[in-house]
Amino acid sequence: MASTALSQSLFSTFNSHKSIENASLPLAQSLPRSVSLNKSSGFSGSNLRFKKTHKTSIVNCTPNGSESSKIETPIELRYPAYPTVLDINQIREILPHRFPFLLVDRVIEYNPGVSAVAIKNVTINDNFFPGHFPERPIMPGVLMVEAMAQVGGIVMLQPEVGGSKENFFFAGIDKVRFRKPVIAGDTLVMRMTLTKLQRRFGIAKMEGKAYVGSDVVCEGEFLMAMGSE
């Protein structure tokens, strides 16, 4: 009897433990699954990878987006054209020079009686290049000075404000310096500024600078004399 009671007690204890295990079985099954899902490539793992991929795509796309929004402008569209204040026909109405000695192609800034900025497009077709020099085409310095003097003539003659028909001549050149050679393909930009004018004697003093890009290639002081035709 005692052994029977003991066996029944042990049997009931075993059953109670088994019932507890069976009762907690769904929890026990869910916990390993949830842990295994987090560690494996399941749905939760794919969510994590999706978030990482999404974050990575943001990091990668932001520079690409900024680069795409700052697409480099083609070089042929990068530089604006020089403005035209006086075109070649208007220049020909002011200056008496003609081919092959008209060395001003366009006026891009004009303050009558004060200053003018003009350009000379230096091309291999200029008539002086076959002789200066055949193997290295360099614009002669004296022609740079002449081109600058012609821009000074545009400042002095002022046809649209005074209708002057006078010519001008060199009276002197001082402190002229040639800084860099000007070659075929360059655009010579010349600024001439009137610094002193003696109307009684018809003498004008001017300062001039010529540029290729931002580099000064020639500079000096010009003394000019006005003369009637």
C-alpha cells in the first residue's frame, strides 16, 4: 500500500510537470522561433536588411543627387559672349583705319570722353603672322600698341556725342611694357582711359592696359595729338 501510494504520488508529480511543460510549450516554441528569426534571414532579418539598404541608398543617393543637380555645364556653354556696345560697322564710322590696319573688332564698354574697352580677335589669318614668325606666330608688340591707340581714338573722337571728324596721331609713348606674348587664338582685351586732355593744344594723355584672360600682356602711357583733316 505504501509503495502504491508512493508510485501514485510520483506519477501525479510527473503528470503535473508534464502538464506544465505542455502548457508552456507554445511560449517555449515561440521564443526559440523569435530568436531564430532575429538571427536568421527570416522576415525580421529582411526588415533589418531593408532598413540598412534604405539607409545606404540615402547615403549613396545624396551625393549622386547633388552631383546630378550640379551637372557640369559643357565648355561651349560655360563662357558668355562679350557684349556689343559698338560693332565693327560703328567702329568703321569712328576710325579712319581700314584693312589690313584696323585692329579693333568690337567695343564692349564705352564711356565717351572717359574710357573704352575693346577686343581684337587674334587669328592665324592675320596678315602679319606669315612673317612674325613662320614657326611661332606671335602678335608684334608694336601692333598691340597700335591696337590700343585705336581704342584710345574711339575715346577721343566721340562721334555720337560730338560728331568729331578729327584724326589723332601719336605724340609719345612712355613706360610701355610687354608682359606676355600674344599668339594666334587669343582674344586681346584692351582698356584705354583718358587721364588728361588739353583742348587748347589738342593733346590727350591716356593710360592703357591689354589683357588675355586675366593676365596683363601690355601696358603703358600714351600721348596723342588731335589734328583736323
